[in-house]
Amino acid sequence: MKQALMMMALASAVVAGSVSVAEAQNRVTVRAMLGGGNEVPGVSAGAHGEALVTVDRAAGTIDYEVNIYGLPTGVVASHIHSGTAGVNGPVVINFPIAAVGQSGSFQIKGSARASEMVMRPEAGIRSFDDIAFAIASGAAYVNVHTQANPGGEIRGQLCPTTAAANTFNGVALCTTPARGQ
Ligand SMILES: [Cu+2]
């Protein structure tokens, strides 16, 4: 009896383990530190920010939270663009801006589904998964456009913490320290 209970406990632990592995393979969270120096060409206006983006392939969603600090002029748009560090690329996700023209410190937060994303075949972006893999591997960036710098005032490359943190395919074109490191 005792042995049977142990076997049951072991079996449920194995099931629980396989569920969490499946979830990990479907979900990747990446961060970006946003600054004017990351723009191409660079901008020195003093604002900065941080973005947290979670790609969930099972749910078909990309959740984003962008904290912006000390923006001197009003925001006009913010996006995720396809492109590696140092390269400008096309918009793939347009963040709805609740208060266009807002300056200072504020947050942009939301969730996008595939139907709200922009496919860019010319940049190799033809599907939700193409966007998911670009974000998870460091081939996408967050950009904040303002009245003073409509081409982009602060930018941050979305990077996994390590190559292993990109559980989609293990590719990391850049890495960024986890919070607290
Ligand atoms: Cu943009």
C-alpha cells in the first residue's frame, strides 16, 4: 500500500514535470533596456526605459509592459520592430497609446494577438511564429517615438537572459541580465 502511494506520487510528479516543460517550451520572456544611445543614429535626450515582453505560442499572444522614464516631449507611437541591434527594421507590433502626447514617466501595457501584428515578408516575417522567434532570439526591439524624435527617441533590443532561456530554439543574438543581476 505504501509502495503504491509512492508510485502514485512519483507518477503525478512526472506528469507535473512534463506540463511545466511544455509550458516553458511555449513561453519565453525577454527584457530590453531602452535608451537614446541604442537608436540608429543615436539620440541624447536623457530619457530611458525598460520593457518586458512575454511570448506565449500556445496562447498565440505577445504581452508587453514598457516603463518609460523622463521623456522630455510627448510620445507619438511605440512599437516592436523586427531587426538586430544597430539595425533599423520594420514595425511588427503597434502598441496602442492611451495618451498620445504624454511626456515624463508612464507605462504602456497590453497584449497583442496575431491578427493585430504586421507581417513583413521582405524581412522574413511571415507568421506569428516568425515574430515569436525574432523576439525570443534578440532580433526585435522596442522603440518609442516622440514629438522631438519621430524616428525614435529611446530604443531597446529584446534579448533573452541566456541562449538557454530562449526555449523556442536556443538562439540568442544578444543577452540581457535578468532583473536583480
Ligand atoms: Cu516604431
